[in-house]
Amino acid sequence: MSAESRLASLTSWHADWSGLRVAVLGLSMTGFSVADTLTELGSDVLVLSESADEEYAKLLPVIGARLELGSLSEVPQALVDFAPEVVIASPGFSPSHPVIRWAHESGIAIWGDVELAWRVRDKVVRDDGTPADWILITGTNGKTTTTRLTASLLVEGGLRAAPCGNIGVPVLDAVRDPAGFDVLVVELSSHQLWYLGQSRAEGELFPYASVCLNLADDHLVWHGSAAAYRDAKAIVYRNTRVACVYNKADEATRIMVEEAEVVEGARAIGFDLGMPGPSDLGLVEGLIVDRAFLDDRARSALELTTVADLERVGLAAPHIVQNILAASALARSLGVEASAIHTALQSFRLDEHRIQVVARHDGITWVDDSKATNPHAAASSLRAYPGAVWVVGGDLKGVDIAELVSTAGVTARAAVIIGVERASVVAAFQRHAPAVPVFEVDAGETDHVMNRVVEIAAGIVDGEGTVLLAPAAASFDQFSSYADRGHRFAEAVRDWIDRGSADDAGRTPPSV
């Protein structure tokens, strides 16, 4: 049997995976889940990585895989000698990576962990003998919140559901969980979707429902262009069986649905903050309503919750309401009752670093939205907190921040700029928002950056207002992660309060 024919037959946990030569690229949480799955299936697994967590490195020989550590800037001879039948890459490996290019040029199949999980999804089945349905969620922003929301709504509706994928739990771990699930809610990054785009017919996913929440430039260096990034996101709708949920306020998502090859009978379900049409979810006089999943949708709407109820639990920011609408559409497509949605939303709480109020003191509200790692997310935060002192900057990932500054940025009371690309951000303000005072933090040490930010911001506010950390950039130039950046911001705020805020207020340094 040829390698191609054999791979085509591997669409079940119960297929013959024994002896299949698989090269696994990267030994993070995802890479280990791939190696662990394949060795359990009896495959011959070689893991290649430039570095490895000590625990994973020790476990690999225990589970029966081999590890090759070293530079991957060139194709390792060990990989060539291994002659893999398939390469499974962690999402960090870009299309231009030398090993990925080599696999393409050599005609070797390239999978991601999500495709492998789909192929073996029948390891644990439901009472009727079928594997769990999959719901796919992507978008430039709001993926994790919507994934958590959707899983919470499904569980409240009586379904066994698990959030997984890019949210932090590898899909393969969810597929192999002996407890079993009715639905897997899978968050997908554009990187994971690009790998799904490499799938051959037998490896293609057929999700129950899917959504792209929004689209804005991001990860352009990894993908190579905005068009390539958009095309990767659009893969989320491919082969959808029941509901393609899209953002009516973001035309790019509507076009994705229109162009998608879906299963006959799949419906397009829109959402936005306006009046909903007969196949939409939206707002009517302070009510969150569904006009898509009810019999008389042409003449009536079903109340799910109210904006007032969402305000009471801190979920009323416009972009969070959009996430709630998308999650509700996905849950309703699976038959979750309106009452269950209302109940679940009363106990749902946002993740840390997502428009999280870390302190209110002496008239100042300090908000950590460190997870706003691109301009689109930062714009949503600025709309939620107009007139805030905006803490912005970091690694811009090849994205031009000028449009953000010229639109949402002009509403800021002032800007406090951090990060290695400060000059680009300062220049954007000077050109597009010259009336906004700009203050630059040139602290070279990570330990000092946020203390200086807080001192400057407190001096600007001087009595009443909001300070918003919404960097519109990645964190790795100065911090270990967006979470580290947010934690340091919150710690600096608490330190400032403990020192006696009145001593620091009013000492604003000169603006740029």
C-alpha cells in the first residue's frame, strides 16, 4: 500500500496506525499530546524540537517516542533519514519554515494536531455510538471568551461540553478523555486553520457549527500577507453542517460564509448589536434576542437576556455582548433553551486580563486588557472606556497601528507608550492624533516598566478617570506573556495604592 493510500485509510482510532512513521515538530503541550496519541496507537514517532520542557523530554522515551533536539533552521539529517510518511507540526511553525517547505517539496503529508484529533475522534463515543459534535470558533479577537461562553451555555443546557484547542487544552486530550463529551467547542487560531487548509479530503473536518467573530490584520509576519491570513480564517466555515454564524458588522465574515463550501442545508446566522433580521441574533430595546432558532422567526423574537442583567455581572461592554450573541447562536443551534442561556450568563465571568478592573481608588479605575494584543482588540477596549488614559505598545507583529490611533486613539485622554516599537507608536500619534498628550516609558528593565506606567498615568488622571492597559501589541518584547504583562500592571497599581497614591498624583512628566 502506498503512503498516500495508507494515510487515506486512517480516519478512525480503530484503524491500523501501527508502524506509521510520523515526524512531530515541536515539543510544547500540543506536540506532546500528538506524540502521546500516536505512540498509544503504535506509530513510529520522532519528535524534533529546538528546545524542550524537561518533563516532556523525560516522558518521551517512557511513552515510546524518540527526541531529536537541535536547530531547525535547516532540515536535520535525522529527519531526512527517518523518511516520515507524515509531518505533524505545532502551530508555531509557519508556512515559510524550512522544515515545512521541505515537507511540501518532498510531497510528504502535513497535518496539524487538529486534523489528527478529527481522524481519531471516535476513540470515545456517545451512547448512540457516534463521536462528539464539533463547534469551531475563530476570529481575530474574542475567541477564548466566546469558546468559554459557548461551553458554559451548552453545559447549562444539559450537554456534556468541553472547551479545547487554542484555549489551552489540546484537542487530542479532549478527544481521548474517557469521560466523553456530546460537544467539543474548539478554539482555532489562524495558524491551526492554515494547517487544516493543507488537509486532503479524508482529513477534512465537518463541524456541526462554526463562527469567525471578526477579521482584522494580525499575524501578518507568520502568514506572509493580510490575504493569506484572511484565507486561513475562512477555512473555519468549510464543510459546516448546520450553522455558519457570522458578524453582520464585519463584512469580511459574511463574505467568508457566502464563499464557503458547506454541507447542503447549513444556515447562515448573523449577529450584531442592531435590530435582528429573521435569521439573526441582536438587540431590541435593551433585550438580547434570537430570531433565528424559533418557529415564527418572521414575526417574533425570543428573549435570551437583557443588557441590564449583563451590566450587573460585568458583561455589558459592546464587544463582550457581541461574543455573547455569537455563543448564544452556537448554543441555540444545538437546541439549548433560552432560559438556560439566561441562567448561565448570570454566573459567567471573564478571564483575567480581559477588560478586568484591577482596582478602583481615589477616583481612578484601573483596567487590565493586556489580552488586547492587536489593534482590533484595543479599539474595542477604547470604545468601552472612552476618554481613558491609554497604555499602548509592545511588539506590533508587523501591523501598522496608524489606523487605530486615527480612529479610536483620538478619543483617549492621553497615551502612555511602552515597548520596543515606541518610536512607531509615537510617530502615529504625532501624525494622526496630535491633540492627544503622549508620554513615553523608556524603562529598560521589565521589573520597572509598569511601575513607571502607573506613576505617569496617575499623574495624568490626578483625581478622576480610567487608566486602560490595552497594548494593541504582543508582549514578548518585554514580558513573558500577555498574562505576565497584565499581572505586572496590576501589581504596580497595588503598590502605588499601598505607597499612598496622593504622593504620586500630579507629578506628570513632560509629554513627548
